[in-house]
Amino acid sequence: MGKDNFCLPIPSKPIENDRVKLVHFDLEKYGAELVEQSRPHPHVWNYLPNGPYESFEPLHEWFRTTVHPDPAFYPFAILDKTKLDPTSGEPRLAGMASLINSSLQHLKSEVGYIMILPEFQRTHVTSNMVGLLLHYTLDLPERGGLGLRRMQWIADERNEPSVNAAKRLGYSFEGVARWDRVLAEGKPAKDVKLRSGDPRAACPGRNTTSLSISWEDWELHGVREKVDALMARKF
């Protein structure tokens, strides 16, 4: 399903249930639509390292320089099976998400680079997307998963919707790393002025909140069941 250099096994068929389908983010198939649908809503990129995008070319360049060379990074297109495109009859594009910071050696990964288009926010999309990826990564191979031991979630400390979504899905708070990232120019800045002489004064920084689900949480402490209940909710 695309991107042959990914360090974890990827299934040959989509990861899906009756509501959401996750497929490799084929840039030629989904890139232009993602740009077009997100262009009126640049805020959806506020807490991501990349974007917003006015045209396809910068997104293509980001994939070329960041996504494609990184064996720990696998991007997915999120397709909403409950909303079909009137022309093609195919599930509509709801956004993108990725497995990042993945390691087969250490049996861990992270759901990240999540961007949900506004129309699909506060619906079943996020819980089902994350739930599908948690099942794929944390379930044992005998249940169709990879048997990873740890799934991480990190977010800008100020991004309360992201942090709260992770907690709802059973992630446990681990801590805050202060001044963890230097952000691109134009990204939201902390309410703290940088000291005079900072070598990258034009680039704001962020504190990073870290959360995780371990295999013990998943198997022994009810997180799998909690996630399944959230995925089954009716909206």
C-alpha cells in the first residue's frame, strides 16, 4: 500500500471498518484535494510543522523532503465511508494522519500529523481513525496487528483539543517537555518573548505534551474496550 521504505509492516489492503477507511496517502490522488479543501481553513495547520498550503507544489515538496525519505513515517488518507462523493461514489477525503517516529526494534510508533478537515471534525472520523491505527499497531499478530508495546501521542501544550482527544481515547499523560521544538515562522507563538540574541528569533517555540498507551493499558487495563466503545458511538 505504497511507501516501500516504511520500517513497520503495512497491510496490502486498507485499514477500515464500516465508517472509516485508511489508505496510503497517494499524493497524486489526494494532494490537490487536500490543498483545495483546507485552503479556506488555514487554522487547521496551526499546530502542525507544515502548512498551510495555497497550492499543490509546496505540499509535494514537503512529501519529497520530509515524508518519503523517512523510514519511520507513513502517511494515510482518511476516507469517510458514510459520506460519498456524488460524482465518483467513493468515500470522501476527511483529512490525513500518519504513523511517525516508528521503530520495529523498540516496538513503538505514534499517531501524528493529524489534520481533519473542518466538515469532519467532532464526528466519528477522529475516534475511528485513531482506533483503527491503535488496533493495527497494538493488537497481537494473531489478531491481525503488529504487537507493538507503545503508542505515543505528542501535541503542542496549547493544543487542548488534541490533548483532550488523546485522553478520551485512553492515552495517559506523561509530562511536558519545555521549549521542545523550534517552529517555522508564522506558526502560533508562546506568550513568552525570546531573549535578545536568540539565534532563531523569527521562529517561535513550543512546549510539548506527551501521552502514551502501552500494551498493558491496551490488553489489561481496559483501553481497547474504551476505544471500541468510542468507535461505536452514534452521532
